[in-house]
Amino acid sequence: MRAKILSTGSYIPERVITNFDLEKMVDTSDEWITERTGIKERRIVADNQATSDLAYEASINALKKAGLTSQDIDLIIVATVTPDMLVPSAACILQMKLGASKAVAFDINGACTGFIYALSVAEKFIRTGAAKRALVVGAETLSRFTDWTDRSICVLLADGAGAVILEGTKKDEGIKVIDIFSDGNMWDFIHMPAGGSKMPVDETVLKKRLNFIKMRGNETFKVAVKTLEEVVVATLQKGGIESSQLNLLVPHQANIRIIQAMAKRLSLPMEKVMVNIDKYGNTSAASIPIALDEANESGKIKKGDNVMLAAFGAGLTWGAALIKW
Ligand code: ACO
């Protein structure tokens, strides 16, 4: 048995912050941000919204499209690095909001690779029969952990949520290959120093602004390009297809230059690569399911297509999935 994606859904917060808005907040320019990242604008949550609220909207959207109710779901996994609170999980809060009383619910922290991590776990539940229908969500409110005085990071991060419903299938369709990887040696490339058990928040932390995400962007960039190409090549090989047989690559939306470099190394024309970073920025675990939903809704994916998901992020973590739609 394989796991297949029954439906996709997403939710994008209403508030837009453009590069021109950021020009008024930090020493940056629309030109720098566009050229270096590909981002033109991003979405930010309302004051009364938390991660589970975004996850809820994306989940309802996916459930409706599948013609299901929350009672049909027996597994909920939320991929996030920005849960509503440290305890309990965002997934349990989402379960309550959905009224999904038959589901077991938990979070996964795989940073920007989080959605592929969650999909990988859910796929095993479905394949082994431990779950019948899974709701897999990537949801983030990175704006709450962004230092809006630090130009090296505040131009990148954003909020949003995407979701998919998984079900078992005996046909030649669904997730053919899914592999996830980690290397903790480079944990400090992207991290939030305070707010966990190592450095609880106190006055010094607040003064030094250590309760925000920090990134060694340039070093991360170099590892990301190389690793993403390698993981996609390995996944294609495992799936027994050439890159020319791929119909769509849906990469994590961290930087347009990473995406373009990856496409070039794989000899993939950009028409076969899903890009929406210009509108939404880097939404970490939410970026792939949002892009997948947009591709699905706009008719970019057809039944039988070979679709590749690939991500790289803090941890370091990375992974890819080959899906026959
Ligand atoms: N506006 C203007 N100038 C800026 C800005 C800004 N917003 N940010 C940095 N600069 C300056 C720097 O200070 C530096 O100036 P200097 O040359 O005078 O020292 C110059 O621009 C170049 O800085 P770099 O950091 O070398 O710029 P780079 O081209 O590497 O772009 C970026 C930075 C966009 C962060 C890029 O490195 C990147 O995308 N990295 C990878 C991100 C990634 O993949 N992350 C993983 C997922 S994220 C997650 O897991 C949450």
C-alpha cells in the first residue's frame, strides 16, 4: 500500500508587508531584496492569530476539497517551529478546533524541511495501516520570532499554512519515494538562542534580542544548493525516473537564487518549477504545502504527473519526496 494525497489546502494571512514597507523599517531596498532573494512581499498574521489558527483554516480548506469532515481523520501532524506555545503541541490545539476527536495529534520540528518530515511520518502510518486518513499541516507564524530591526533576517521570513489529506491506495499512484536527513553539526547556522531550556528568557536576553531567529545566511546558502541537488538526484534514482520525466518540482521557498541554481544543476526548465516566493517569502514548514496547493488549484498538476517536493532548513535538515499524482 502507498499513501496518496487526496486534497490540498492553504491559508495566507491578509496583512501584506512589501519591500517598500521594509525600506521604512530597516536599512534595505526593494532592489536588494528582489535581486538577492526574489521576494517582493510577504504575509503577516493579525494580532489575534496564532499558528493553530492558520493551520485550522488550511485544514478546513483541504477537508472541504476532499469532501471529508474532521471525524474522518485519525492522524494529525503539524510541522512547525512556531507553535502557539511550547506546551501543548499546536496539533492538539488544532485537533480541538477541528473537533477531530478520533485523531491522534502531534507536532514535528524539522524547520523548513518540516513538512517533508511530517509527510514522511504520516506516510508510514498510512502504509502500515496504523492510520486510515492523515491530515498533514505545515504552519508558521515566523513574524513573532523575527527581529524587525535585523535586516539580514526580517526581509526573509513570513507567515502562512498549508495542508494535505493522505489516504491509502493500492494503485500505482501516491508517494513513491520519501527520504529525510539531518546533520546536527551545523545546528547553529539557523537558530533561536533563547526561549528554550538552554537560555530561558530574561532581561539580558530581551536586551540582546536573543529571543529571535538568527541565520548565517551565506554559509547556509552554499550548503543548501549542493544538498538540494543531491537529494533530488538520489530521489529520482530511487524512483527510477530521469529529471526530464519530472512534471513539477515544488521546492521550499527560501531564496529564488537557490531555486534557480537547483533547477540549473538538474537541467530543469523554470516552467517546471513552482515559485511563489515573490508573494509569500520564506514561510518555513508552510512553504511547500502552500506552493503545492497553489500549483494544484491553478491546474499546474495533472493526474499521473511526477511531482517532486524538496526542502532544506535549520537543524540542518533536508529531504525530498517523489509523488505520482
Ligand atoms: N538589505 C541590504 N543589504 C543587506 C541586507 C538587506 N536586507 N541583508 C544583508 N545585507 C548586506 C550584508 O550586510 C552584506 O553587506 P557587506 O558586503 O557590506 O558585509 C551584503 O548585503 C551581502 O550579505 P550576504 O549575507 O553575503 O548576502 P547573500 O547574498 O548571501 O544573501 C541571504 C543573504 C538572502 C540570507 C542568502 O544568503 C540566503 O538566502 N541564504 C540561505 C537561506 C536558507 O536557505 N535558509 C534555510 C531555510 S530557512 C529556515 O530553516 C527557517
